Amino acid sequence: MSTGSGSLMWFRKGLRIHDNPALEHASKASNFLYPVFVIDPHYMKPDPTAPSPGSSRAGLNRIRFLLQSLVDLDLSLKKLGSRLLVLKGDPGEVIVRCLKEWDVKKLCFEYDTEPYYQALDGKIKGFASAVGIEVYSPVSHTLFNPAEIIQKMGEGHL
């Protein structure tokens, strides 16, 4: 385990400081912590052909809720003497760039079951592993790990 080093906490769905195993792990034995959220154009790009205002992947209300949640998270971090770094761009490129530019020895983020994020996570974990950065990605937005349930049930029960 990394000691006396920096950690990057990549917030995604779990936009909270309480009951957040990834954040707890990121803060252990770290001299400093970078709390980061990446606004992904993949989900936020306006789509004039979408059935409602917003993008084809996120409606206006979902985008508004996300922005309000980011403000709330930033206020919670501010009370602890920190701030949320909100960056924009392809998350794979942004996170890798942060890992390259900052003295980060530990990357923590919540496991995501969506195929888009599975592919993204593979890319980021591959880079981190190649440069010796510890990665911690616990399941915490679902009660159980869906992959484990599928494995225990067997493919024929789906």
C-alpha cells in the first residue's frame, strides 16, 4: 500500500463524503487528496433531436440534479478544508493526464456496471498499473456486486 503519498478520488455516481468506501480508502495514509469529478461530453453534449431538453443521454432534470449534487459535494468538502475539482473532457484522457501530472500513488473510484464505464475503467486501470499506481474500486452504489450474482447464478438463469 502507498504511504505518505497523494491520492486521487474520482467521484462518479457516489457524490457524497459519507458512506463512501472509495473516499475512505483514498484518504488513508495519504498526505494529500485530489477530489475530482469529470464532466463527460459523452453524456452532456446537447442534442437538438432529443425528445426533451438536455442531451440524448441525460435530460434537463438529470443534468440539474447532477449540478446541484456537485455543489453539495463541494460544500461538504469545503467544510473539511478541501474543494471539488470539476474538470471537463473525456474521462479516460482527463484522469490519465491528472495521474501523469500530479504525484498520485493511489487512484480510488466507485465501481460502475455500465459497459461504457467498464471499458473506460479498463483503460485507466491499465495505465495506472503500468506506472505503479494503486487502484481501489469498490462496489458501493448497489447492495450486491452484480457480476458476483451472475457468476453464482450461472449464465443460464438470466
